[in-house]
Amino acid sequence: MRAGGRAQESDRHIMKQLSIPVALLLGTSVMAVQAQTNPDTLLVTATRTAQTADQALASVTVIDREEIERKQAQTVTELLAQTPGVVVTNNGGRGKNTSIFLRGTSSDHLLVMIDGVKAGSATSGGFSFQHLSPDQIERIEIVRGPRSSLYGSEAVGGVIQIFTRKGKEGFKPRFSVGAGSDDSREVTLGVSGGNDQGWYNLGVSDYSTDGIDVKTADISSHEPDDDGYDNRSYTLSGGYRFNEMVEAQLHWSQSRGDSDYDSYYDYSSTPEAEPMTNWNDKSRVQSLGGSLILTPLDGWNVKLSGGRTTDVQKHYDHGVYQYDYETERDTVSLQSEHLISQTSQLTWGVDYQQDKVSSESTVYDVTSRDNKGVFGLYQLYLGQHDLAFSLRHDNNEQFGEHTTGSVAWGVELPRNFRLTASYGTAFSAPTFNDLYWPNAGDEDLEPEESESIEIGLSGDHAGVQWFANLYQTDIESLISGWPPANVSEARIRGLELAASTQLLGWNVSAGLDLMDPKNLANDIEPTQKDLLLRRARKVFRFSADRDFGAYSFGGTLQAIGVRHDEIHPKTNVRLAGYTTVDLRGSYALGNDWSLKAKVENLLDEDYQTARGYNQPDRTYWLSLHYAP
């Protein structure tokens, strides 16, 4: 029940839980948090306009190319898992289904973009992060908090935008080859370049592994074999500045995954069913887009952009086709930016989006829908104070009209402190599966709606950059169950603490996330079972790196608290907390060549992020790189 007494008791409990770690963290000068974004870094995702990190009134983390290479990341999810506010679940290792929970919201409450183009599956609502190759990526921007007032549906928990690599001055080829545990191997090739007017980039990577046994032996659908994975990724992009008034860019990327897995079905519930073995999933994630940027007058920019993203899934049993899903998302956007004065800026625009679904195995009553949106953002810079107001109206062919908005404020305080506060609303439209799945979908489902508030404090003291963000998100009309229905409500409270410094020559960063993700559905008793599934309430991260001339060494520790998962509807099980340690090192063989090595899960921790799915044991990776 949602009685006032229960709410007050929960409030006292979470504040008591948070108070001790907050005091310990804020009272320590070095052991504070996750690496801060460079204040000079240009961001574009938080406001749809270019601004530096210290101007942003949103909680933003940027993972750049230097960090990707330093951490020797082999997957995008590995990078995201080390970011404040992010919890990752994976169903059995590299290339298997992976979900991202940003600030406790569901994976379909996260808007994903590739080079400015909206991506994701219109049937499931999620995005296939597991197929993206880090070698093809220039940087990743993670914006935490609602952004529907700028982008529309899905941006309840935030936005993750992935930018593929761009060319720079000159001609720069690149090459790497690597091998490791589970007969894993990878080759990457690329070339990029440019001059004062234009740039280009071309890249390809090929990865394969024998994999691990995806499921645990206690699951009835378990098949005792290794489940391999192959991936091939491509990028092609370029840009040209014709003159001071006209610039154009084009980009294309594609990732193809071929993944073996055990049957997804638990036959203990219906033992008469015939098991399906030797399953294989062939996936394709593709993005094609372009933009034309005009600067007709000083202080006035106009951007026309558009693109198409594709998500294809085809499933086979013993090489025989079983079923498939293909979604296409077409988007067109016109955005105008006006620098009204030195202290104010207005941005407005219109968006058009069309989602289409096709399948040879499943008949949807409706196979396409479009959405028209208009938005505005007004930013004020008044000395020590910054303000931002945004408003958006969406008109969707299926669920009608929806209006969202946000307001944010920041102030520079004495002694290098900065205080920010924000309020925003957001929504997430039902997916095609929710609406039109045969004999189960409900065309009368309403969009999920949310309200979020956030207070943040940051600073730079004694060489330590740090921040603390306290937030709460209330979600109404949550779509849950099967058949799906608008039956649930959720309240997510959390605290993010982060900072970085240099200590005895080491670049040190640490982070602590504390979260209380509650399901407030009326039919759930006030026990541990009312926690939203697969969200860890406590996450601690620590990272350290140092260069010793031609050598460099580093390591990352992650401690993930207990989480709950589902055995059968309304029956939960606790997944034990776990700690992993990764070590990395490199040696510069010359100006252009380097040798790198990495050990993941050094302590050989046995853990699960999703019930019944294994995670890799201790693994090794050795690679040779050429990058002049």
C-alpha cells in the first residue's frame, strides 16, 4: 500500500542509509569519485547545442578516445559500466543480450543516438549495445536525467549518444591485432585524415570468440556447451566545409553479430514443451545519417539533419529459420540557434520520426507510426547564475499529444563551489510489442510518464575535482507484466558521488552510487520484493593509472551490491553482490607501435548480473597496435 506512514518510513530509511557514506566521502580529500569530464570538453547532447562541460546544467560524463584506449575496452558496455548512475546486466558474456539501467530506469527509458540519429528497436524498446565495437567510436556522451523536453519519447532516465571516429589533419592509418582467453581474437583496420576544409574516416573490425557456457546448470533450458560469438563492424564518414557559411557531414556505421545461445525458455514451468537447442541469433545494427549546417549571420546557426537506423534480429535453430524482427527508424530535424545577446541564447526546432516494423514470423496489426515534435530551449547567462528553460510538444499517430518541459539553474559559489538544481518531465511511448503483439498487445496503453528533480554540488579543491548529485524520479503508468498493462508506479531515489585527483603520480578516481529503486504497485507488500528488478542499490568504482616512461599500468575495481531478479511472476530471488578487479598495462615499442595486455576478473569471481546466466571467469587479452 502507498500509505503516508510507509512513505515516511521509507524516506527515513533511505536518508539513514545515505548519510554515513555521504559523510565519509565528502570528508575525504582524495577518495571521492569517478573521473570528472574535462571542463573544456565540448558537449552537444545535453542541450542539442555546443557547450563546454562547465556550462552544462545537466549531469554529464564524456568517455573520449583517449580513455577508450587507456582502458583497453573491448565492449561499449564495459565503458558504460564504469560511469556514474549506470548498472549493466548481461546474459552470458560477449555478444549476448545486454541491458543498461540509467539511474534505475528501464533500458527502454533510455534514448540512444548514433552521430545524432535516434537508434533502437521499435519492437523491444531497447538498443543492442553488445554489438558495437569500441574501435569505431570517437567519444560517448552520457547525460543523466530526463531529456524528453528536447528529444521526445524514451529519454526518461537520460540520453547516451555515441559518436563514431572523425578524421584529423594529415593521413593517419591504424591497425591492431589481439588474442585472448576462450580462443578470442580480433583484427582492426582504419584510416583517417583531413585538411582545413574536410575530413574522412574509414574503419573495420573483426572479432570472434568460442565464448562461455551461457546458462548455469540449474536452469532447465541449460545446454552444456560453449556459446560463441562473431562480430564485424564498419564505419565510413566524412565532412566538408565549403565556406564560412556552409558545412556538410555524412556518416554510416554497421555492426553485424552472430551469437550462439541456449534456449531462452525455462521448461520447468511447462515440462511438456519440446526443448529448442543450438539456437543462433544473427543481428544487424546500422545507422545512416547526414547534416547540413548553415551560418547565414553571426550568432545564427541552422542545422538540417536526417537519417535512418535499422535493427534486425533473425533467429535459427540448427540452422533452420525460426523467427525475425526488423525495425527502421527514419528521422528528420530542423534546428535553429540564435545568440540573442552575450547573455542569452534561443534554440528551437521541429522533428519528424517514423518507426516501421516488419517480420516474416509475427503479424502486427499496425506496422508503422509517425511522430511530429516541436521544441524550444532558452538559456540565460547572468553573471554567476545560469538558467535554462525547455518545452516540447509531441503529436504521435498512435498515442496522441504529449507535452514535456524542464527548468534548470546553476550558480557559481565562493571558494570554487558550484550548485545546480533542475526539474523535468518525460515520457516513454509503448513499443510495438506492447501495443500490437498478437493476442497479447493492448492498443489502449498510455505512455509512461515521469517527473524528476535533482540537486548537484561540485567543486575543485586541493587538486581534487568532485561532484555530488541527489535525485528523485517518479514514474507513473509503468507498463509491466505480460500481457502488458499500465498497472505500476515507481519511485527512484539516488545519490551519485564522484571525483578524481593525482596522487603520487597516479591518476586516481573513485565513485559511489547509492539508489533506492522502489516499485510502488498496490499489490506488492512493503518488503525487499518491492525493489525494481536487476538494479543494484550500491555500486562502488575505483580506478588508477600511471605512466612510467614507455610503460603504463592501471587497474579498475568494481563492487556491485545485491540485486533482485525474477524466477516466476511475483517470485523474486536475490543475486549476490560481487567485486571484480581488472588490470591493464602497455609498452611503447616505438613512436608508432605499442604492446598492450589486460587481465579481467583477476580474482576469478563467480557472479551473475541476470539470474541463470554465467559471466566469464578470469580472462586474458594481448594486443599489438599501430597508430602513427
